[in-house]
Amino acid sequence: MNVDDLRIAFSDGSLTTLKVVVGAILFGIALDTPLSAFAAAIRRPVVIGIGVVAQFLLLPALTFLLTLALHVQGSVALGMILVACCPPGNVSNILTHRARGDVALSVSMTSVGNVLAIVLMPLNFAFWGRLHPTGGPILDRLGSQVDLSVGSMLGEIALVILVPFAAGITIARLWPRVARVGRRIVGPVSFLALGAVIAVGVAKNWDIFVHHLGVVLVAVLLHDALALAIGYAIARATRLPGPSTKAMTFEVGIRNAGLGLLLVFSFFGGLGGMALVAAWWGIWDIVAGLAVAQTWRARSARREVVTA
């Protein structure tokens, strides 16, 4: 069966669980986001602006071109575009710390990126998705069955991002001790839960994943490499210092694929190519990010030895 005609099975209970997990991930990000992070962003408007351009303009545009170059099927192209439009996750903060990068910049960019994504993500996806020669017709067909308007998607994204984000920031502001304890628990547990949800989904649809994984395997590998490369290239082109370059690389390269997966099942009926891309990206993104972070960390350690 053509991947564009596939539907990945996902029960209402699993979808509710996924919403809770994605909300918990955003809640964990907010617990780790003091209001001073937004103040720091205001003090570094140029750097934050560079990150916003890279995440919400360059990445979706170059992803669109990559889908054309690879000649992927429409649903796969839509999955790649959707992931590119997702905000960064707090894995980027962890990887930046691991690579000995500018963690303060990373946290600031994650915070700003998630707030902006509430509006920019549905607008971006609607623009690039409907512009795509094979993805656009799929959206038109689905649009006759469900509401795929920017407004409906914006409402869902606002619910998933804004509510837990506002709650987390409020707790971090009023009860910092509770936030310090909570972020040590919520972050790791929510990501483990996301992995479990993806694993259960893969297990229930094992034959489909095995049969069609080859369709998205290379596409996701190249797409992830492109996202990391965009972050690194724009940081180098604008002459950011080394630690800031590491932060920029992960802020652009690491996307919240869990949110993308939630939208695939909420609005697109588990459309085959989109679900496969979001699920595989959620796994590979962390693997590739850890490899890059570990490489940078090893280089920093060698420099310290030479200096000593």
C-alpha cells in the first residue's frame, strides 16, 4: 500500500496520553525557565533574532526544498515540513550543556521559540504544506473531512504549549524550590513517557513500520543533518563565539517531534508518512544530537589538556 494511503492506528486513550506527555514536556521546559530568561533574551535581541530567523524561516524553507530534491511522497513531505515547523525542546538545553556551550542562550532561545511557535507553527505549516506540489493536494483532500484551518491548529497548539508553559513559569516564579525539584523529575520522566508512547505505537503497527521505514529513513537522516547544519552555519556566518555556536546548532537542530506526532493524530488521522517521519525523527534527533554534543565535549577536553 502507498504510504500516502496508510493510517497509523492510535486509540483515543493513547492520544490523550500523548497530549498529557507533550504537555508535561512543555511544563518541564517552563519549570526550567525563570523570567530572567526572557530578560536575557531582551538583552541579546540580535542573537535571539538570528535564532528565530533560522528556526522559523530558514529551516522550513530549506526543508521544503529538500523534500523536492528527494522526491519524497506527499505525506512524507508534509511530515518533514511539520517537524521543521515545531518549536525546540529542552533536549537542546541538555545537549548544549553536554557540549559545554552557552546554556543561558539555549534556555532563552527555547523559551522564546516555544512562545512564538504558538502562532508561527500553524502559519508556517499552512504556507509550506499547501505550497508543496504533492503535499498540497493531500491537505485539500483531508480538509474536506476535518478542519485543517490555521485557527483550529493554533487553538490546539496554544492549549498544549501555552497552558503548561504558563503554569510552569508561574510555579518557577512563586515557588522556586518546588520548581527545582520538579524539573529534575518532570523532564526525564516525560521524555521516557514519550519514548514509551512511541514504542507502543510502533509495536501495534510493527508491520507497517518495518515495511515503510525505508521510505523515511534516509529522508529523516538528511533532514536532521540539515537542521543541525543550518544552526551551525548561521552561527558561524554571523560570527557568534564558540559556546553560542553550539547553543544555536542545537536550538535549530533539535525539534519537539512529540508535538508534531500529537498533531498528526489530532488533525491528520495518523497519516502514514507524517506519522512515520515524526516517530523516527523523535528517536534519531536525540541520537544525532548526542553524537554532536559528545564530539564537541571531547574537543573541549583535549583543548583544556593542551592548555594545562
